[in-house]
Amino acid sequence: MSQPARITSIDVLPLLAAGLQKFRADATSALEDLEMEVRRALEWIHHDRKEYWAQEARRAYEAVTQAQLQLQQARTSRRIGGQEPACYDEKKVLEKAKRRFEIAQAKIQLVRRWGHALDKAVDEFRRTRSQFALWLDNDLPRAVAVLDKMSEALVNYISLEAPADRIPTPPPSGGGGSKDQDP
């Protein structure tokens, strides 16, 4: 069973309605800011990072190719007799280039995986955001309208003049008897 309202100040209702209107404006602005940040995150992961790591993979592949070529050249130019030269420096450069290529390939996979995860999170956010935006656009204005009507009704109620209490007045008493009686 609900409790009756205990209103101690009618002035609070318009303040509450104004507070709800301010909340609506602030929340709408915050949702717009969030949507812009979401778009930035999507752009960053799906385009910036994807392009960056694809370009790094191409560079690393070119470095591997170049390092393999340099190793082959070093082996043929340093060959003395039938012995193959060690070519330690060229092998180190080749291994470093291969590691860089592997890292770039791994980052491409991570970007793809994070892109899918981000897409799922954004879909969930947008569902929740649209429900909240719908509430802000429909339900909150109705609540403010109800508060305005309540405030108006209470002001009208207070402004009504209460009828003067009618207490029956006793008849005037004059000397002890009634007029109809004989002396």
C-alpha cells in the first residue's frame, strides 16, 4: 500500500521539474559526446591501426627480403674455397627482420580480434543508449508535465478560500422567560 504524500513545500515541485529538465539536457549532451568517442574508437581500430600494421607488415616483409638478399650476397662474396662463411651480422639482421614481420602479423590479428570485440561492445552500448535516449525523449518530459500539473493543482488548492465555519449562534437570552408565556 502506498503512503500518502507529505508535501511540506509546493515550491519544491517546480525546482524538481527544472532539475529533471537540466538532467535531460546534460544526459543528452553526454550521450552525444559518448557517440562521438565511440566513432573515434571505431575509426582508430578499424582504419588507423589496421592500416598502420598492414603497412608495418609490408615494410617488415621488404626488410626480410632485403636481409635474405644481403645474406645470400655475403655468402657468395665471402666464400673461400669450399667453406661457407658464418655471416653472423647478416643472420642477425635477417632474424630481427623476421621477428619484426611476425610481430606485425600478430598485431594485424590482434587488431582484427579487437575490432570484433569493439563492434560487439559498441552494439551493446548503442542498444542501451537508444533505450536511455528514448526514456529521455519520452518518459522524462511526461514526468515533468505531471510535476507541473501537480504543482498547478496544489497552488490552485491553496488559493481556494476555505468557507467560514458556521457555528450555530445561540438565541439571545433576555430576562428569563419567553415572550409567549403569561406574566
